[in-house]
Amino acid sequence: MDYLQNEFMERAVSLSKSRMESNEGGPFGAVVVRDGKIIGEGWNMVTSANDPTAHAEVTAIRRSCAAIGNFSLAGCEIYTSCEPCPMCLAAIYWARLDKIYYGNTRQQAAEIGFDDNFLYEEIPKPLEQRDIPMVRLLPEKAMEVFKLWMMKPDKKPY
């Protein structure tokens, strides 16, 4: 399996290089693999799509889910050219991927101007101490929808 793992990582790195060179975004690529086959590829498209969430891992997850027609990627692995940022890491967990393989570290990404450390430090802070203020509004109205969800007989849990 080591040979295949290296091949998948090489593809993620190749995507990071080719898509960066074509000015589609930053130097990041990712592939999602199931049963020894790539089911979805992604690369950073933040600047080309004007989408701050279009990181390589997120685009690979979106394409993989579309390819298999399911929101769950349980039974799959992701190969990414760099250690995932907090957003991508959360997306990986939400997608239920089984394993993460990565190339560069987040410290190496910081050395070239992609410093996610601020986000890693921000997340555990109490809400009132975060950089972006959070204000709770209309909790009763919002809770009404949650109650409806709990009673919805045809909901699809995730």
C-alpha cells in the first residue's frame, strides 16, 4: 500500500503545483481516495473563484461527495499537500474521512505567508474574547426551528 499512498500524495502535490502555476490559487492540492482509487480532486481556488472557503481539501471533499452522491466520505482517506487549516480540518471531520495524509506542515505554510496559527489560537478562546465580536440575537425564534427539526419525521440525520 505504501506505493499507492506515495502515488496519491504525488498527485496532491502535482495539483498544488500545476494549479498554482496556472494562477488558480495558492500552492495546495488534495485528493480523496476510496478503495484504492481517487474519487475526487481539489486545489486551492480562493483567488480564482473569489471564495475564501475554496481550499484544496474543501474542493476535494465537495467533488468527492458529488461523485458518490453522499455527504459522508466514511471509508475514504484524504491526501493533502499541506497539513489542513482549522476550516479544512473541520470539513474533514464533518465529511467523516477515515485518515489524513499530508506533506508540508502548518509551520512550513506559515513560513511562506499562510499562517493559520491565529485561527488555532482563536478557536479555544471564550466567545467574548475573540477578535470578531459575536452577538446573540432572537434565540427564542431560532429555537423554534430547532424544535421543529426535532419533531420532523422525514429528516435525514447527519
